[in-house]
Amino acid sequence: MKYPYGTKSQQRLASCDPRLVRVFERAADFWDIAIIEGHRSSRRQSSLFMAGKTKVRRSKHNEDPSLAVDAAPHPIDWDDTERFYRFGWGVVGLGASMGIKLRWGGDWDGDGDTSDQSFNDLVHFEVVDGD
């Protein structure tokens, strides 16, 4: 079943790197997804940093097109972290099957251990370019 993106999600996803677009277009075959944010301005990044909602002053979200996307299974239930973990691992695996390496905010170091994170950002996915 293909889950269609709403207008806002489509616009946000369109601000992302084509690799992210491909992964999340394919992901919509499996999940109903809300795209929370793609590209973000430096001003917004600074505001999020000052509010403690991000740990970096400059993000892959600030690239144009964005090398990061914030996405969640829809409808969003912020208290259902198990659902976010299943979705996160599923998206990372889907990207890998497409030859696109992603870093997910639930396992920043990519070691498969989600208990060693100092900052969880379960909606964050970014393209890894051999860094």
C-alpha cells in the first residue's frame, strides 16, 4: 500500500537531497509518514540550539538541499518510543537496501546499541557521505 504524503510533507521533503527523497518515497510504501522538517535556515538552527533541541550550531538540515530530514510515523505519538525505534531501524535498513547510508538520531554512532546515546533525536535521518 502506498501512503500519500500531505502537501506540507511533500514541500518539506522536496527541500531534501534526492537520496533522502528516494528513500522516503519508497518508505511511504510501508508507513504513513509525517515529514516534520527538511531544510532549515541558519536562524532556525540557532534558535533550536539555544533552546537545547539540537546539540549542533550547524546541521545537515542547513545544507541546500538538506542532507537531513526529520520524519515520524503518522499519526505522531511522541510517547510511543517503541514505534519510533521500529520506524527508525526500518528506514535505515530500507536506505541500506537502496545503497544509501543513513545516520539515524536513535543510534548516532551506528553500532546497533541505542542505549549509548547521550542525545536521542528519534525523528532525525541524515545522509552519510563517508564521514
